[in-house]
Amino acid sequence: MATALYRRRRSGNVWIVAICLVLVAPLFVCALPPLADYPNHLARAFVLSALPGDPVLNRMYAADWSVIPNLGLDLVMPPLMHWLPALTVGRLVVGAAVLLPVLGVVAYHRALRAGEAWWSLGGCLTAYAGCLLYGFLNFVLSLGLALLLAAAWLSWRETRPKATVLLAAVGAVALFTCHLMGLVFFGVLIGAAELSRLWPFRLTEALKRGGVLLLVFIVPAVLYRVSALAELGGDAQWLPWGRKLLQLETGFIAYDPWLDGLSVLIAFGVPLAALACRRGRVPPASAWAIALLAAAYLVTPYAWKGTFQIDTRLAVMLAMMMFAGFAPVDWPRWARRAGQVAIAGVFLGRMALVLLGWWDQRAVLASLRAAMAPLRPGQTVMVADASPAEAPAYWAKDPYRLRLANGVTLSAHFGALTLIERRAWWPFEFDNPSQQPMRTREPYRALALRAAELPDRTRLLTMDLSGFDDVLLTNAEAVPPLPADRFTRLAGSGFAVLYAIRDRRPD
């Protein structure tokens, strides 16, 4: 029996290594991964790594460190950029964000000792999907860390209580620093584990375990109370129930609706069918966690405290728990093989599309660099992007694979490259004081407030461009050139074109 268990564990480890190698493959074909918010975060890290020594960037920005529950990238990337190029550091962090959640799902499932560990490898279907492609790297990293810490809690809480509680307390602070929703996920996972051990219920034991959880989370609670985020509020928004239900697909949204749909069917349909046929098992710890996450998902708003897609993140957690917290039981050999083949086939199909799409980003990056060549440090650049509304045929074709199956486009923050590679200023850098440790100096802040949000070509032509030297138009081939009476074409073709502004005020 022990020999058979060892062989299964060794075989599982081989498959984990193989999956990880496939997962990191796209990072070797693309220097600038097309993750929506990612270039913006990368640019901020680049600025923080250069301040205050760079006189050009120091005129534009100032570091503004405070207690913020969203600092993971800002703490990790700037020091690395003293040793490695910015784009290389970015790819290392993206690689960690891809791998950690998948490894966390496997580790949590093993810690449950639920049996049939092959099912947990299906967590690979949540990679390169949803929040990662949106560029929410702090959040995705925090999910992986939360699952790994919860796995340690399940494994050692009863046998090594002091060391486990200390590890959890330190991990809770790290999660707060990385992303607040990751801390929430960790709280749900270990809270559910403690609930599962309270049967039959004993008040003394409940108070004891509750006190331990209080010790774990007391420091993050104090940090949250003194953070700028605690003072925000009054802006909660809820989605209609139909749209909220559709968000359950977010954990699998990528480039192809059919593959995304098959992923959802595998993740939710297989466990439900197996449970109905008494061929599946959800251990008490994960059952409590899934129930708590589902209840929280129903009552959580879409937006609050200046942060959007809050309930969406709970949907992603639920998707991961379908693989982390469920185990097949007594499946016939043919059913097990069918399940494994289905997961492998959908995974390889998804990864093929990621590789093809990211290969196309080589042309995007080359076009951006050619367009940006005339820029000099300190210049001010307005960025505009051809929108699906004004170029529907172009976006339907999607020549650079920059549109997800749910219609979200990924090119909005490519203009951040002007800051990273040319040290020019663009107006859309994230600098929210409750979320980022950087502020924009005047007069640039006034320009950013006037720009408000990324314009398409149509809105650009109605804007007051006073204070800006140039315009970088992305997805430029989708729309007519900017009018020659107001703009002079400087460089670029295809995806990106740079224009000098001759007349800064609209007619």
C-alpha cells in the first residue's frame, strides 16, 4: 500500500512539473505580456525604482508610502529592477502569478487528504484566465499564497500548533500587504477548517479556536484600521442578479468561449454530477469554505471603496475551490481516464491559444517601439486607443488577439511603455492614494485630471490637448489617421502611430 501511494505521489509530481513548464512557456515568447492593467503596474514599479535619483521622473512623480493593502508588486519589483531590466522583472512576477495559484490548489487538496489527487491538477484551467488576464497580479498572487498557507494550516494545526499559528500570523500580514481579498480568502479557508473541527460543538473549544483565529488576524485588522482604505465608503454598487450569475465564469474567461464554457462545465458540472451519484466527496473543511464563499458572493457588491469587481474575485475563489476542495470517489477506470483526458485536452487547447496570442504581441511591441522612437525624456504624451465601438469590424477580426471572449480588450495600458522605455509622461498612471504608493506632481496631476480616462479617436478629437506634446494612437490601423491640420505624423505604422500636436484645441 505504501509503495503504491509513493508511486502515485511521484507520478503526480511529474505531472505537476510538466504542467508548470507548459504554463511558463508563453513568457518566453512575449516580452510584454498582454494583461490589461499589467503595463500600468510595471510602469509604476519602474518609477519607484528610479525615484528620487532620476531628475526627469522626479519632476513627474513622488513616492507616497503609507499603510496600503495592495503593495505586493510595489514592494517586490522596484528592488529587482536595480539588477534586471523592467520587462524581465515583469515576466518573473507574471510567472509567479501563473504558478502560485495552481500549486496552491494542489497543496490544499493534498492537505485535505481527500484522495484521488489527480482532480486537483484541473486547477491549471484557472491559469491564464479572468483576473490574471485583467492584470490583477497582486490579487492572483495573494490567492496562491492563501491556498499554500491554508494547506500548511490543515497539515500542521493539530500537530505543531505554535509554529502553525506563528506562520499563519506572519502570512496574514504578508497577504494584507499583497491584497486584501487574498487575506479574506485565507480567513475563509482557515476559519472553515476550524469550524469543521467543532463537531460535536463544545463552547470551550469554540472559544479557544476563535481566540487563535483572533491572534492570527489582529495585526492585519489594526493595519486596515489605520490605512487610507478604511476611511473610504459610500459608493457600493451591486450588479443585477443575471450579470452576477454570469460572473461565475470569470475564473475561466480567456480567448475562446467554447473552451471557456468547457472549463466551467468541468469545474462545476463534474463535481455536482459526481456528488449526485455519490461518486464524489467534499471534506468538511472545504465544504464550509465553499459555503462561506458562496454566501459572501451573493451579498458582496461589485464595487466599493474605489475598487471594482469585488464580487468577481469571490467567483474566482469559488472556481479554484472546485478543484482544491472536491475529490472523486470510486470512479471506474474509464471515468477517471475520461476526466483526465478532458482536463488535459481543454488545458492544452487553452494554452495553445495563449501561446498564439502572445506570439502576436511581438509585432505589437515592435510597432510600439518604432512609434515611440522620436520621444525624448520629459515629453508629455496623450494616449488614445481605437475602441470596439468605432472599429467593430477590426475588433471582430482581432488581428493581435487583444480581446477576450467576454469582450474585454487588453490594450488600454500599452501607453505606459512610453514611461518605462522613453521616460515620457502619460496621463493614466495609477496613483490612487488608497491603493498605490505614488502621487503625480503638478502640473502633471492637473493634466491627468483633465484627461480623465483613456479616449478613443472620436473623443480625442474633441479634447483640449493643451499641455501635451504628442499623441500615441494604439490600434491605429483600425481608424483613419488623425487630421493633418491638427496633428503631424512622426513615426510608427500598423498597431501604433505617434503624432505631434500642432493645434491643441478642438474646433
